[in-house]
Amino acid sequence: MESLIYPYFIEFLGTYLYVLVNFFTRNPYIISVVISLLFIISSQVLGHKGDFNPALTFPKYLYEYYTHRESGIKIIFQLASGIMAYLTYKIITYYKNAK
């Protein structure tokens, strides 16, 4: 039986990697490759179609693809992972510039 937290963990991890790559590279080609790989890995390998962005989750909620609860939890996980990616980026760049 699949865990109830599994889809939200995939959302968290995918959004974290997406935002982190965005901060470090700022290259649209690399970002598009990473997001494509995340979509392929999450849907084909892991069996969960992740959104990785609240801008995708909210319209799906309006279209009634997700319930109130699902969309709310997904958006909270996405925002939390974005904050974690930002903090990771700041910590790495701080120690890199401190040397």
C-alpha cells in the first residue's frame, strides 16, 4: 500500500531540486532539462505526476483535478521546499564567499 505522504514527498523533493537548480544556474536551458527530467522521473518511474509549482497546482484545483485538501497540502509542501531551497542556496553561497 502506498503511503499517504509519498505524493507530497515527491512534490517537496521535485520543487526543491527545481528551485535549487534555478538559483544556481539561472540558465533556462538547464532549468528546462531539469524540470523535464523531474516530470519524467516522477510520472514514469515513481508513478506520481508532480506539479512542482503552486502556479500549476492552483489551476488544477480550480479545474477540480485536486480536492481542497490535496491542493492545500501540495501548495504548502511546494512553498516549504522553495524556502528550504532558498536557505540551502544562501548557506552554500555564504560559505563559498566566506573563504
